[in-house]
Amino acid sequence: QIPTIRQLFDRTVLKPATTEPHFPPLASLLDRVSLLRGDITHVDVDAIVNAANRSLLGGGGVDGAIHRAAGPDLLEECRTLDGCDTGGAKITEGYELPARHVIHAVGPAFPSISTGVYGYPIEDATHIALAEVRQFLESEQGKDLERVVFVVFDEEDEEVYEELIPLYFPGQ
Ligand code: AR6
């Protein structure tokens, strides 16, 4: 069952910070981040971010799940992209996914990417992801981005996000 954007908004339940925030509260950032635990292949948004590898030709983990759900046309488009450098990203259509596009990122680059098969520590990855998203949303380039949804798969990852989000998005 695919959550709507409104349901995603309504599911934003953030716990109070346990330590001092790293960034000051900013009213314009209210309601622009959400945390959702579930399968990213079910999420109906403009773009989801895939934890790909440099070939962009699929693999295990979330990459395998996204290719299975999107259908073979995704692999066809990926074959035309000539791979992607580590730390970079390339965008495709979403095909049979509810998401309109897939941003294929080759870790380390985006939330929770590299913390599965590649073994990067989730706490470090989460600090980086939250700091980068906070800075991007505040930037000129990011001002039109309506919302970032951090979609986590594991309960442990959800706990890390619940603990750290208030450090970067205090006052929500
Ligand atoms: N749905 C949503 N999230 C998932 C799913 C799923 N079905 N499966 C895993 N995750 P990983 P990496 C979460 O291992 O470490 C592939 O073979 C997982 O809990 O998918 O960047 C690629 O082709 C974690 O939070 O990616 C590359 O070769 C996140 O997805 C390599 O693995 C990333 O874990 C990339 O390894």
C-alpha cells in the first residue's frame, strides 16, 4: 500500500533532542523533512534515491528491490548511462514504481547509502545526511524542494534518525 504525500506529512513524529542542536531552529524548514520506516519502492514521491554501484546495472539490497519493482525498462535505461563515478548520481524514470524518478547514487552520497552491503556505520552516515540536507534546504538551490523524506528500512536505523533529526532540525 502506497503512502500519499499527505500521509507522509502526517507521519512526521519527532522526539525532543537529547543533546544540544547542531543548527539553530529555522521556521522556513518546518514541515520540510519526514521520517518514514518502510519499503522505498512503495513511496509515491517525485524521486527516490537508490544505493547503486558504479555499473548502474543493479545489484542486491535496495538496488535489487528497486529494479524488481520498476521492471526491466529501468535496466534498459540504465544501460544507456555508461555507469557513474563513486560519490556521483544519475537520474532515470521510475517506470513501474510509484515514484516518478530514481536518482541512482553511488555511495557514499545520500541517506543510509553504503550502510548495508558496503558496511558504512549508520550513525556517521546519518549525521552526514542530516547536515547535508539541512544545508541544501537552506540554500538558494534547495528553496523550491518541497520535502525530503528519509525512508529507513530497519528499526535500528529508524532509532538513529529519531535521535539525530532534532540536532539538525530543532524545534519541529
Ligand atoms: N527496501 C528499502 N530499503 C532497503 C531494502 C529494501 N528492499 N534493502 C535494503 N535497504 P544497501 P549499500 C536499505 O545494502 O550499502 C547493492 O548490491 C538498507 O537497510 O542496499 O550502499 C548495490 O548494487 C540500508 O539502509 O546499499 C551495490 O553494489 C540501505 O538500503 C551495493 O549493494 C542501503 O543498503 C551498495 O551497498
